[in-house]
Amino acid sequence: MKGAKPTPLGNVIPMKGDMEKPVLEAPDMLTELGRQVWDELAPELTRLDRLKIHYRYQFASYCEAVANFIRATNDIALHGVWYETKTRNGTQHKKTAAWTAQNEAMNQMRRDAALFGLTPVDESRISSGGQGDLFDKLMDQLKGGTIAPA
């Protein structure tokens, strides 16, 4: 059809940018420090569409791991990594319980961080679309005739 393009009605207001998504509430079971971690990170993960209701407890696990890491690191800062003990073989230096707790927390943080793309490598893995994209592109090329069959 020919003619003038229709104009939008005066009561239609175009959307501006992304609408904010509601951020999930932290589970009640979180410690105070775990809740602080949740409050710091959950808005950004929600914006990136990585925090959904069915990931709530897995993310809570990550927040508690970060809280444990912070507590253990503070304890190490106050008391150090080593303590001395006397044994039948003489004086020995041993690692504190805080050192062990810190390392366990870091390991859990690494595992859980991968699930939410919280490291640069994992973020690029999540945003690239994974292998599905690779095969989709290949199939499109085959269907479009841009790759000659062997």
C-alpha cells in the first residue's frame, strides 16, 4: 500500500532501555555476612539474567562460601597462618584452622563461581553460547550452501 506512514497514538510511550528485573530475596538461613554478599552481587546477576528462582540455594551456597572466606581471612590477619607446637621431635610450625577454612572456602567459591559466570573465563564461556552455537552456525552454512559437501 502507498500513503503516509501511520503515526503512533499520543498515549503510546516508547520503552526506554531495559526494565529492571526484580532481585530475588536472600534465603533466611544466610548468615549476616552471607546476606551482605548476596545483596552486593544479586542485583548484577539478576541484570545479567543469571540468577533465577531455581538457582537461589546454589547462589546462597556461593554467598556463604564467600562469607567463610572473609571470616577465615580476617582470622589469619589477626592471628597469622602458623602456630608453634612442641612435640617429641621438637618445636614444629603448623597451619592454623583458619588457613584450612580459607582454602576450603576458596575451593567452594571456585566451583560455585563457575556456575554463575563469576570469573572472566566462566563469564566468556557463558556469554559465548557454548557448543550449541558452533553446531548451529555449521548447520546454517550447510543449509545455505556456503560449505560444499565432501
